[in-house]
Amino acid sequence: MLSGLYAKWMWRWETALTFKDSNRVVRPLEWGFDWISDFLPELSNDSEMATATDLDRMIAANEAIASRSDEYFSYKVPADFRLEDRHPQLFPTNVRPETLSEEAEVRRRAAAGETETAQFLRFTSPVRTKYPENDIVNARWYPASAESQRGKPKQAMIVMPQWNADAFSHNALCSLFNRSGISALRLSKPYHDIRRPAELERSDYAVSSNIGRTAGACRQAVVDIRSCLDWLETQGYEQFGVLGTSLGSCYAFIAAAHDRRLKVCAFNHASTWFGDVVWTGQSTRHIRAAFEHAGLTQQDVRMIFRAVSPMAYMEKFAENPKRVLVVHATYDLTFLREFSLEVLANFKRFGIDYVSKVLPCGHYTTGETPYKFLDGWYLGSFVHRSFRRLAAKTR
């Protein structure tokens, strides 16, 4: 009885939070072959491909990317790494009055000299897009103190917040890692905060009804993570991990599948097939509307997003040993519980060393009190223990 009432209350709260933003835009389906044509010139040059339907061509393109993923996610190490000092800005993705008021106050305090500057790692992404502002990678730098790092290898986490996160999201986690002697780079995902094109209110171009652009955003995110590892190595860091939430979790998983340097992985909300999340999730209902209008089915959407799906790289992920945490939420209406359980089943099937933690809330309510503190404890304690274990192996 009580559990049923709690579930109904949680689903109502979760739904209210999901529908709070009024600026989601339904855009028409675009195949976006031009976003992946540099990797797959056969899309236009092959006579058989040229005469196939757009749906069949995109399915074939995703199969090709997944089968040649080492090539797709390869890159040239950036040559322009630099640290910049500047006042942090919020870069909100909603137009709620309270958020706009918060942004105005952040700007006022910075202009008045009431806030300190922070360091940001900046470099040109090896993956280029049509948006110059998006191609300059941005990662807020949280170096651990020399004293807290003494007597062990230098360790660092790369932190990837959720889709449509503002620039302050997950900063507290980075500070938490610092207390354990672990440095952190809080990475702005493609099309997010300072990288967001001026034409957008939200980070829509990261996930949208433009299939090729969505695949390209994933490619850029994975390459940017790997490039951050390169910079960290130049700073003397030896042991690395990645934490991703929601969309950031997807990017983090694919990066870890393709880069053996990532030995500690924390996935805060996880799912198997990207297309299933788009089709069934509350927060992507506007994207599903575009696909339904074009006559696509859930199976079609799963197949055209295969290349950005963790499930496509599960075997590759399992090839190299790593310590993994998966946090999922019982009442999640964005990453449905059944998909998270499928992740755990596959981890078990492939013999991956993982820890599972469950939150008694939903996707959006994870960021609310008291659940955000429970989530932070799961993430922080796991990362602390995992790096301590890594350090012990080197002694």
C-alpha cells in the first residue's frame, strides 16, 4: 500500500519536473548524412548505397561506424592545450524566471569583482563541426592539492554532466573528488554551455532528430574526453577515470570502451540502446514526435542510433579491466528501469567488475533533496575506493 502510494507520488513529481521547461522544440526529421560523410564517403559514391532509401542508408552507416569504431573515434592529439582564467558563467538551458534571475546575479557579481576566477582547460577539438564556438573544448579544472596527492600516483577524473546541464552542474562532485586527492576536469559536452551556438536556448544539437549530427556530437564528445586524458598525461597524471550522468554516461561508456587508460568508470543513469531511450523517455518526447511524424518505428530508431549506443560496444568495453559503478533509479521515466537492468545483465554476462546502486527516485528527482546527497555519496565513495585500490596496485 505505502509502496504504491510512494511510486505514484514519485512519478507525479518526476513528470512535473520533466515538463517544467517550456522551450523544447519539435524539429523535423533530418538524416544528416553530411555530418558523417567524411568517415563514410561510400554513402554517396557507392551505387548500391546511393539508390537505397534514406532509412536503409542510415542503418548501414551506423553498422559501418560500429564495426569500424576504433577508426571512427580515432583522432590527432590537439596541439593548442591552454589554461584560461575567467569568471564562471551559468549558461542556463531553460527560460524560467528564477533561472534567468540566477544568471543575472552571477553576471553582476562577476562584473563587480565579487567572485573569483577559475581555470578552464581549452583546446580545439580534433572533430570539427559547422559551429566554431562548439569546436573549442572547455573543461573547468579542479586540481587536487599537492599535499592530498602525496605518496600516491597522480589521479584524475573527467566529469561529464547530463544533457542540457548548465555550467555549474556537477561542480560539487569535482570538489568532492579533490578532498580525496583526485583532480577533476568538468568537461562541457558538445553544444553545451559556452560551446552552445547562439541560435539555441537548449543544447538541442547534441541529441535531436538530425541523426547524423547526433552521431557527430557523440564522436566529438568521445574524442574530447580522450584529448583531455592526453593533456592530463602532460601534467604528470598516471591513473584516470570518467564519470558521466545520463547522456554524459553514454559518452563516458563509449570513451572507456575505446581508451584503455580509463580504469575507473561511474555511470550515473545507464541504458543500453540510445534509440530506445529517445523513443520511450519523457525528456525526448519532442524528438520521438518528429520520428513518428516521419513514419519511423521504435525498431527503426534503435537501428539508426546504433553507433551511439553503449550496447554496440559492450564486448569492446569488457576487453580491458576496469572498475565500474552503475547507478540507476527505480522510478526513472527517462532511462526506464528495464534498460538499466539490461546494462547490469550484460555486465554480468561479459564478466565486468561492477557495483550496482539503486536510487529510490527518478531521473530528474536525482537532482533533488535528499536524493542528490545519496547519489553523491554513491559516486564519491566509489571513486575514492577505486582509486585507492589502483594506487595500492602500484606500490
